[in-house]
Amino acid sequence: QVQLVESGGGLVQAGGSLRLSCAASGSIFWMNSMGWYCQAPGKQREFVARIAAGGSTDYADSVKGRFTISRDNAKNTMYLQMNSLKPEDTAVYYCNTWPRYRPDLWGQGTQVTVSS
């Protein structure tokens, strides 16, 4: 059974940094493009960043220049380095396949809270 487990969130002051991890079990990871998504209170889940199996990346405009997505296929792990965090980045962050997410892969997510 394929599972994705997010970790690395926490409480940080504005301007700070966090590094999120997404650990995948099974073969889904290395053969797929993967993405980070976030959901803030009262809002729909939205795209943050994606990385193709070959390593090309893309970002939501709101995080360009501040966040960096990467992956380690040997470890079946994807990362999101978050720098210059802003209060509006506060959300639960999830990983899933991209561009089409799989509903069965949504995990618990990891909470990121940025204080002003």
C-alpha cells in the first residue's frame, strides 16, 4: 500500500525557515511528478510547488524565490525548503502526485504556522 508521510512543520517567526519532508513508500515516488499543496483555514487546498521525475520544478507565484522543492529518489523523499516565511504561508502542507493528485494519498499533512 502506497503512503505519503509529511513532516517538518512547526511554529516559526516571520522571516524564518523550515524544511518539510515527504516520505513515500512503494514505487509511486520515483516514477511520478510530485507536488506540495497547502490548505489554510477556510480556504481550498492549493498548489505550492512541483518537481518532475527528471527534476524540473515549478512554483506558485506566491512562493517563487522563497521556496525550493527537491527530491531524493534513492530515499523516496521529497523536500520543501521554505525561506523568508510570511504569516500568509500559515497552512497545513501536504504532498501528493502532480498534476493529478490521488485522493487516496492525502496524508495528515504537516502544520506550518508563521507568526508576525
